[in-house]
Amino acid sequence: MTEHVVIVGGGTGGTVLANDLADRLDPELDAGDVRITLVNDGPDHVYKPVWLYVPFGQREPDDGRRPLDELVGDAVDLRIDRVTEIDTEAQRLQFDGTAPSVGYDYLVLATGSTLEPEQIPGLADGGHDYYSESGSTALRDELLGFTEGHLVLSVISSPHMCPAAPLEFVFMADDWFRERGLRDEVDITYTYPIQRVHGNPQIAEWARPIMDERDIEAETFFNAEAVDPDSETLVSMEGTELDYDLLVTIPPHGGIDLIEEAGLGDDGWVDVDKHTLEAEAAENVYALGDTADTGVPNAGSVAHYQAGVVGQRLASEIRGRPATATYDGKTLCFIETGMHAASFVEFDYENQPSPAPPSEKLHWSKLAYNESYWLTARGLL
Amino acid sequence: MTDIEPDETVDARGAACPGPLMDLIGQIRDAEAGDVVRLLSDTDQSLTDVPEWAEEAGNELLAIEELDDHNAFYVEKA
């Protein structure tokens, strides 16, 4: 009997896993004992970290987009389609339109995060973002011509993709305006929902003095309640009002509705065992990346490492061996601290981050990794 | 044991900091004025995070209930 592994979501986690599994299970695939299907709702794979550089005119959205069929090995069945229902009892998936449902023996959900700006009144009209292709280009159109006024970066809620990116944006903006002799004309304010400037205490403790030194104003315990695009003001639940000339936000995030509808977890995040990444509410279902509610950052490195764990576990299960691989919370991030310097952090469930001193070498390491990312997507790096 | 009847409960047990506080803020965001939200959290950080935020936002922390392996925080939206 052929075992069918279905991976839903062709982002970093899903794509790395599809290639990882195809490599591990090469003999079984050749013999027809296993099938791997990767389902994505569009033909392209998107590498989102590129968007951070788009508003500064340094990269184009196309730099982060490649056809999935060029990245995924031939042994993987690539299906460009949208899943509309997950039935974990019958182990079947329903698709858009009249296509017949498909059964699975193992299901991996890697559907990622979606932006939900509509949660905050006025945000969609008043705020810019660099967490989407269209957002990053619209922000670029504003930022490149912005020479004076108040730039506000507001993290609306957490969790969100790439927790380092809000800090990176204000550090880069500060440096970018300074280099162009415009910093005295531009005020920068950074807002964060809790009492420090980052969710992780060690990263917050490291970042706050840099912000103070570089005259980046920080507003903590700031949970945006509404944006008024006409008066250009942002009001928080805590009663603080900020005037802005250019508002950049990290919009609220959510997972896809299908996950809640399938009873796998709230808000589109799958409740999982944070070590095995197995869903708690269903058999033979895994989740990885943003989709897995593990408490670790929603970062590409996390999805990458988790894909390796799920790949090993699935290969063991398919071969009838005990699955022993576990995820230890490993997370790795470069953090731009300007246009020419970056820091680096590495941490896991047990060990806290200790940000490296910013250097040009780390900045170039980040840019080099962004180029070589396509090897990661192919399962080679 | 408190006799406060919450309008909503957020179970953030197992979530690491700042997850429980963000879950509470999210629920308060959707609540009506006067609603009581109960947060269940098993991280000690919530013992400082929640009172600090409630005060900052002008919401009232009605009670903290110490249970076997977690705490229950009752917050009334102003």
C-alpha cells in the first residue's frame, strides 16, 4: 500500500520538508511505496525577508519570488490548489471547486501567517507595512520621498513574523536618514505592546540602549486601538495618542480559518507538542513554522529546523521505526543594526540569546544567506 | 477561591512570555467595557506583566487566584 504524505503550504517549512522527505525516502518513492504531495495556493515560493529591503530601494519583490516547480524535486507531486476543508477523522482534504477529496496517511500543515489589518479600525488606510509584497512597494513609494516629519513604527500585536524585523527597520531607517543628512529632520518612534521593546527580554535589554543612543523614541505598553488616517493619529488602548507623518506597522497576524474549523487550535495556530510537532487534537498530523503553536519566534530559521525534525520523524514512522527526532527550539536570526552592520542571535528552549556585537561582517553574512536561501529551499543547505 | 464570574476566559497555560499577556490584551481588545476576562497562566512573569499592564491601561485587576500549577487573573475592562 502506498503511504501518502500531504504537505499543505509551500513556504519555507513546507518546501524544505518536501525536498527533505524526497531525499530521505528516495528508495520508497522509487518503489511506489510512498507519495509526497505539496499543496500551495499559488505557483510561486516567496522568501519574505527580502521585503525588509524593498522600502529602502535596495531590493525588488521579484528577488524573493521563484516558481515552486523550480525548487521542488521531481519526486514530489506539486499541486497548485486551495484546501477548503481538513477532515482529520477521515484523513481527507477537500479542495476548491469540484475536485475530488484526497486522502492522506500523514498530513503536515505549514500554512503560515496571514495579515489581518482589518482588526484595527483605520489601519488598512492609514498604515504601511513591509510584511507583504504590495505593502513593501507602497511603503517604498512613500519612504523614498520622505525627507522630514515623524516616522512611527508600531508593532500592533504579537506573535508576528520575524520578531527582529521591527527593530531592524528603525535601526536601518535611522542610519539611512543619517547618511543622507536628513536625520535632524526626521523623528523616529517605535511602539511595542508590552513593557519592553522586544518580546525576548535579552534582545530587549540589548536593543533599548541602542535606541536611546540613536535618538529612536520608544513607546512601550502601546497596543494600537485605532488609526485616524485623516488626522494622522494613532491611539493606543492605554490612552496614548501619537501624531505621525508616515506610519509603518506590523499588522495583526492570524493563521488560516481551516485550522480552527478542523478543531486543531485557536486563531489558525495548531496546538502541538513543542518537541515532536505532532498535533495534539488529531492523529498523523504535524504542524511546523508559524502554524505550529510552540511559543518560539515565527521565523524562517525555525521552519527550516522544524522541517528537518518532521522529515526525520515521518521517515521513521513510514519505515515502521520509532520516531526519535525532536525539536529543541533552535532559532537563529541576523538582526540588521543599520545599513552596514548587523548582530546575530541563536537560542533554543533552554538557552537564551546573547546578541553578538554588531559588525559589517555579520551584515554581509545576512545578505549572503539571503542569496543562498534558495539552496535551503531546495533542501541543500 | 474567588466568586468572580468571568465573561471570557483565556487559557494561556503552556505559553511562554509574552504570550499570556498578549492573549489577555487580545481578549480585552474584543471585550465590552465592564466585562471581566480571566487569564490562566503558568508563567511567573505574568505576576508582574499583568498587574503592570492593567494599571497602565486603566483596567482593574480584580483578583489573582493561586491554583495548583497556575494562576488565574481577573481583569475588568474599563
